[in-house]
Amino acid sequence: MSIWTRIADALSALSKGESLYEVFDRLSAPPERSVGFTIAVIALGAKMAKADGQVTRDEVAAFREVFHISPEDEANAARVFNMARTDTAGFQDYAKRIRRMFGADHTALCDLMEGLFYIAMADGEYHPFEDEFLVEVARIFEMDDREFRGLRARFVPDAEPDPHDVLGVSPANSQAEIRKAWRDLVRETHPDRMIARGVPVEAVKLAEKRLIAINHAWEELKRDAA
């Protein structure tokens, strides 16, 4: 059964008049986490597109690229997008339910934020409203400032990312501690780890850019310490 069939089943289980964000309370068990992750990225992406006032072809293409949406599955993806875009519930309501769905799995929420940044930058611009949106979602997800800065710097080409931020370390950390942080991040970026925490196999490519940034940061700090 494809993930899009499972998404259609999850949507059909909603009672008449229920908001889309209520689906997240039913998808917290690990087998359905991938469904919840996919709906979360599309739904928050729809809310973000509404925040900057337009939905561009590039943003729609970004959804297709992240999730490899085939022509026969486009209707289900579009249904999620339109349900979220027209829902009167605010994006904060969605973010809180998603935060609750993933519980203590902070890494999965970081994966999700990467998907949102990917979509935000699909048209080559980072709109101030998109920044406000993502800052607030990160706050609800309990992402710390350094983590958010490192994530934004990897996607938004307005400043060179601080390698310490990328690895989540401080200049006060020893080289051994920094190396351990780098190895831990590489391990968490492995496709098997990502799938185990609920990232659908269709979206594992989100980690490609992260791994490049992690390795670049480590090489830079290693070179500085030499």
C-alpha cells in the first residue's frame, strides 16, 4: 500500500466538520508516523504559502520533488494542501498538534523543518513572512536559536553558516567533543535512521543537503584546529 493510499485512508477517517489538524492525534504510533510526517510537511507548507500571499509553481514543484508525487497520486496531495490552506485553524494549531504527535522525537521535527525550508526556498526567495512563519513553528517545536540559525543558514544564502551552529557545538568544546557531535549527526542522517523515526522513504532526499553541510562544517573546524 503506497503512502498516498494511507494518506487517503487517514483523511477519510475524519468526521464531517473535523479539522485536518485533528488527524495528527491519530498518527502518533510509529507505523503511521510516515503518513503523519508527509501530511505535516504538506499542511504546514500550505499554511506557509498562504502566509506569503501566493502559491508559486516552484513551491508546488518542490512538493513533488520532495515526495516524488506521481500523476495518479496528485489528487491526494492536492486534497491535503487545499484542506490546510482553506482551514480556519491557524498554523500554530497545526504546529502544536504535530509537536504532540512526535512527542520527544526532536530529530523528526528537525527533519520536518528542513522540508519547510526546502519549500520556502523553492522560488529562490526567502520572504519575510516565511521567516516569521518558520521562526514561530520552530518555537512551537522547541528548537533552540542556534539550531534554527544553522538550519536557516544552510538554505538561505544570505550568510555563511557558522560551523559551530551547524554541528550544534560551542567554540569552548574540545576537538574530541566536536568530532563526536559530527559523527552523531552523520549517523542520524543515515536513511535507515530517518525512516525509523517516521520520515517516509520518498522524503529521505531531504537529508542530502544536510549531510553536505555537516561534513563541510566538520572539515572547516578540523582545518582551523590544525
